Amino acid sequence: MEKLKFGKSSGFFDTFERRPGAIKKNMHYCPGCGHGILHKLLAEALEEMDIQDQTVLIAPVGCSVFTYYYFDCGGISVPHGRAPAVGSGIARANPDSFVISYQGDGDLGAIGFNNFIQAANRGENMTVLFVNNAIYGMTGGQMAPTTLPGQKTMTSPQGRDPLTEGYPLKVCETVAALDSPVYVERCALTSYKNIMQAKKALRKGLENLKNRKGFSLIEFLSGCPINLKMTTDEADHFIEERMMKYFPIGKFKDIADDRPAISKHLGIFEPAAVKRILYPNRQSSSKSKDFRNKSEIFTKERRIKCAGFGGQGILSLGMMIANMARLRNFNVTWLPSYGPEMRGGTANCSVVLSRDDVGSPIVDKDTNLLIAMNQPSMDKFLPELKKNGVLLYDSSSIEVPNCSEDKKVFGINAAEIAEDLGDHRVANSVILGALSFILRDYFLEGDDKADFDKTFEEAIIDCFANKKGIVDLNLKAFYKGKAAVETCF
Amino acid sequence: MESTNQVLLKGNEAAIYGALLAGCECFFGYPITPASEIAHAAANLFPALDRPFLQAESEIAAINMVFGASASGRRAMTASSGLGISLKQEAVSFIATCELPAVIIDIMRGGPGLGNIGPEQSDYNQVVKGGGHGSYKCIVLAPNSAQEMCDMTYEAFDLADRYRTVVYVLTDGVIGQMLESLKLPEPLPRRPIPEWAIDGGVNKRDNYIASIYMDHDDLEAVNIRLQEKYALIEKEQQQAESYYTDDAELVIVCYGIISRVAKTAVAKLRDKGLKVGMLRPQKLFPFPKSHLNDLVNKECMKSFIAIEMSNGQMIDDVKLAIECKKPVHFYNRMGGNVPTVKEIIEKCEKILKEQQ
Ligand SMILES: Cc1ncc(C[n+]2csc(CCOP(=O)(O)OP(=O)(O)O)c2C)c(N)n1
Ligand code: SF4
Ligand SMILES: [Mg+2]
């Protein structure tokens, strides 16, 4: 067979200084190894295309783990099988880099297949060079996903049995079936003709990188004479007579010309611009930054529990209360029922507001204000309401509770009012309206009363992220709730 | 309209604000409760700042993407919980050995196995002790509020850069899920690409990043260098919050949500005239050995109690730090349960009675 001769390429270092030990001129590969041939092709291509500065060549785990000894370009050595994931990270973080993922059949086809196929399916701007030698070279000749039927290896000593070990994995065929990849070709590193074709394919894969066309895969059928226990010529014969029957060489897909280039993230970092995006607008511009209600009720930590069915808007009710507190510059925590507490469709949340730092955000035995929106919640949490505590409940579905004298109890038919408004989901805002009235008329003093509603309005607007229709309906519900509780007393 | 730095955010969301304000450039994640809000916030806010966000195919992929991004000289992060952290360990070991900066948030949930989504602190060992193979460690920050979720994540990027190491932000499901008022820090400018990065556009192409050393002496030298770095971190970075420890006879050692509950418990115990204090490690590696040793040498100090939401993982570090010079009691809940104020008070009262 005619063999290809390579000259010295500046894609390689002159001497391999990164290689420990005395040998600095030669690569560590066995004679006749496919990796050695592909390395030469790649070094030539990098040089000729003048892309060494931007190229990041990912070394897999396998015999090619030391690519960075040889190639004069960026290099990184990664966990077994993870090159496409690491490569995705590089390609996204620095879209100006050209990522080459160099992988063996164990690395790509076994341990790392998911990372590989997912990167292919995302169409990462990456070219994968897949060295299929039908064996685990580095670890001493175990069966690979691409080992041929009947092929004997250290872990298939009787020969691979397709009925127990399956048939060899057809990687190009699989990838070509996906929509995202732009280029898929299988080559063989054997004859002059095949190697010239491999060279062309490699060039095409790198051009796709340069043009940001996305994912290219080139598979190279390669010899591992040492583990096949063959001479180089026998290994070539094995590839051409046996491997190529199962793994036909040729182009499976080439749609790069029809694909637009992938766009790049530039990133916004200018501090003023970042602030514009991340800092919220201040709504209560009329209030000073450290304004806090002076009223007695807020001198102590207020521990509030809201409870009801999931879907009654319990969590957003708590959030609106928390938002109100934030707008008045209290320290506040809101904690949803979560984890093991979340059973049987009930929901509750704890809200704590305080002038000082909030200690425990979990409201249990020490509730000051209980808002109950269904009977089970009332039954469960009423015993936790502290002396002199306030109870606000939905009287449309809850029986009049049996409370000790010290408690202040307010029942309001929130669900019915919400139904009348045409949306049962706004019962929480009805309750909020009632709460604002109760707070204002029973607990707030002096100036604090003045614009309390306004703060709640802002909290509602905030909670529904300015969605106009929803905000309006909730504001309506809020004022209905206020009116309803007013007429109660 | 005027803008404000006062916000109300879940701990999980606050972490993303902290990250973006610190100039984090990319986020790679995989959904898991109770950490998912981190990915949700990232999915909204990274693209809003034209920075890459990617939902990876697994935690393994996510951390390897962080590895790649960090090697490219970009500030990168991921977030997960329990089992997801287990999956990341191999790559964390690589990143630590390659001495690359990276930030990982772990919002601990109930384990072992699939466990549940309730809060626990049972990732302590796998995060604070290294976790993966080999003799490496990561800096571990332990926030207990939304403010600290933001601030510590913000700080994590600088620490990761300064020591070229992985920094974890480790907390529990409650702190992640809890909405709280906080003040946002100032945005940092983009960090210049470090000179070790593989970015041929900025630096020469001769950088490479690897953690394989075939020569035994070479690998030993790497190990020694790493241990020297960890010793320096231990010297420079111990951090803890003390609460009523000055005259305490019993000091509670705890972190995360328990420290919030314990604070309320300590205040109530003090109301009863009982001399109980709390020491809250704000970093778990390095562990606040010096703070503990200051306390252990005090005349009035009789014992410690470690309170944890695990089988007792941090308690080993407490005992090691004080070389068992004073008793270390233990109280724990598991499975998603959080110790209550009442439970802590009762336990402390019992110890105080016994040590009279
Ligand atoms: C997580 C992990 N598992 C196993 C190994 C051991 N290992 C090293 S290389 C290799 C197989 C490599 O085979 P292949 O990808 O085909 O590469 P080749 O050497 O044939 O080029 C294995 C299993 C490892 N390094 N990491
Ligand atoms: S063992 Fe096989 S794959 Fe590895 S260097 Fe030798 S011939 Fe190449
Ligand atoms: Mg192989």
C-alpha cells in the first residue's frame, strides 16, 4: 500500500518540552498508531489555516491524553468522556475560540456518549475528531462500543457476541440523523487515498469552526496494532477489510453552506448598564429611603402565617404582605411551606417583619397574625396563635372559630367576593384589603395611617410584575375586601 | 424613575444577583429542587446582560462546562444540590488540581439516596472535606440569609480568583427558598482575562491546562503545593459570627437555617438569664478554629453543642478544632425537619442543668 510522508509542521512544537523524561523529539504513540497519523494531519491543517492562536484542543482520556505535549495551540486535558461538555463551556464562554474535541471510542462512545450527543444536538460550535480504533488502547485492549462482532479483546476473550454485548455503535449514522450537526464524515487512516480524504474532511471541519457553523464530526478508523496484536499492515488490512464493512467511509451530512453563523454573546458589564438591568425601580419615591412606620404594632417582630389550599394564592398573599413590609423598609422574611410540609394540596407561608434582624423565619408556635383560608388550615394553625393574636379568615368556607377572648377575630367572605368579581383566584387580594383595613384601623397610629393603602397597592403591582389586567383585577379585589370588612363592624 | 438597591429576593435568586454583580460571565446548570430558582433566575438575568446561560444535560456536564469556561478565563458558576453535587465530584477534583477558579452553589436537600426536597445539611462532608478523589479542598462559604446568599456569592468569585480554587456557597433548602429583604452590592467591572487562561486572542497560545503528572515526584510536588495553599487559606480566611459568646457557659455551633432559629433561641434563653451563646461559622473550610479556640480557653466556657440537620458531620470539625478540650454535645434533626426554637431551648436547658 502506498504510504503518506509528512514533513515537519509548525502546528507541532519543535521539541516536545512538555513531555517529561528524556525523549523530546518523538511522540509517545506506538508505531502504526492512527493517533500518530491524525496528529500529523491536524498539525498541518492548523498551520495552513493559521488558526493556532484561537484553537483550543481538548485532550481526552485515552492514548491521546497528551495532545498538549505536541500541538502548538491552546490545550486542556479533561475528565474521561467530558470533552464535549468542557468544549461547550469554552465555546460559549469565549466564542472566539475554535474548539476541537479529540476523542477515542471509549471516551466518546461509552463513558461520554451523552455529553457528546447532547453537544452535537445543541449544535455547539465545535469539531469532534473521533478516533475509532475498535478498542480501548490506553487501558490495555478492552472491548470498546465499536469493537467488531467476533473481535477478541481483553474483556471479550471469546469475541464480541452481538447477542450479549450488542452490535458496534454507529456514531456517524446516529449523529447524521440529528438536525443540528452540519457536517458528518467517516474516514480511514490507512491508504494514501484514504488519508488524503481524511485530510480534506479535517480541513472542512476546521473551516466550519472558523465560520461558526456549529457542530462537525469526523470519525477516523484507526489502527491500534499493539492491542490488535498485528503488524501495521495487518492493522490496515483489518480496517479496510473488516471495519469498513461495518463502518462504511464517506460523507453522511454536509449542510454547512445552508447554515447561518452562530451569534456571539458580548456581555454587558458596564456598571451603570448592569445597574439599570438589575436594580429595581423605586416605586415609593415619596418615602425616604429609611422610612418605617412608627406605630406600636411594629415595635415587636410580627410573625404571620398564611394558610389554605394550593391554588388560593396563599403564597402570593404572603409575598404581597412581605412586599408591603419591604416598601416600608422593614426587615422581612417570607418562607413558603416547602419540602415535607407540602402534602395533600395545602399551602402555607410564614412572613416575619421586624425593625431588627429577623431571627428564625419559621413561624410555628408564636404566630401573631393568622390568615386562614380553609378549614384544615384553621384547625391546624389556630392553636399556634399567640395570646392577643389576630385571626383573619375566609368566612365563606370556614365555620366561626372558637377562640379565647384575647384574640381579635375577623371573618370575611373572600371566596364569594372573588367569585362575584369573576375570578376565584383574587380571594387573596380580598383578604389583603381586609388586612389593610384591620391594620390601619386597629393598630396604626397618627401619620402611619395616611398612605397605607398606597403601599399595599404598590405591593400588589410589584407582586404581579406590572401585568396590567391582573393588577387591576387584584386592586379591585383589594378595595372590595376593605369595604367588606368595614361593613362587618 | 429612581432605582434602588433594596430588593426582596429568595436566597436562590439573591445568589444570582450577587454573581452577576460580581461579573460572573456564564452559568451552566441542571434543574434540581430546592436549587432550581437559581437556574430560573440565571435563565432570565444572564441573557438580559447578554451573558451565556445554558441548561446542561446533567450535573456532570454542567460542572465540566464551568471547567471549560473557567479555563478560558471567564468567571463561571453552577448550582445544584445533594445528588447533583455527588455527580460533579470528579470534575471538581480536576478543577481544583488545575487550580482554576470556579463557583458552585449547593442548596442542600434531604438524603441519602433520592431522599426528599426538604432542607438538610448532609452534604457537609462531601463539600467541606473535598468530596472527590485526591487530596484537595474547596473554600466553603455558609450563608444564612438572602443578604449573605448575595454577598457571599459575590465574594466567592474574588476568593476563587485570589486562591485559584473552587469556592462553594453551601446552604440548605430553607435559606434558598426564603424570600428576604436585602441590599444589592455595586456591580464590579469585567475581570480582565487572567494570564494563565487559554484565550489566544488575549494571551499567547502557549497556555495549557492539565492535571495529569506521570512522574510521581511531579505529582507529589503538585500535592505539596496544593496543601501549602490550603494552609494559607486556613490562616487567612477563617470567619465566624459570634452572638452572646463573651460570657457564655454553653455555645451553640451551627450554620445555615439553624443559626437563624438558634439566634431566636439564644435571645429567649438570655431573657431567662441563661448564659448561652452562638458561634456561627460563615466559612466551613477553612473552619473557624481560632474562634473556637478563643472560646475554649475561657474560664466560664463549659461546653459546646453542635446542632445540625445531618447525622453529625460538622461536629467532627468542632471537636478537632478544640482538640476535645471541652465536651461537645449534639442535637440534630434529619429528613427535612428543622430544629425548632423550643427544641433548642429545651436541649440547652438540659445541658446547663447537668453541667451545674
Ligand atoms: C472515570 C474514568 N474511568 C476510567 C478511566 C480509565 N481509562 C483511561 S483511558 C480509557 C479508555 C480509553 O479508550 P479510548 O477512548 O478508546 O481511547 P484510545 O486509548 O483507544 O485512544 C479508560 C477506560 C479513566 N481515566 N477515568
Ligand atoms: S495502544 Fe494503540 S491507540 Fe494507544 S498508542 Fe499504541 S497503537 Fe495507539
Ligand atoms: Mg479506542
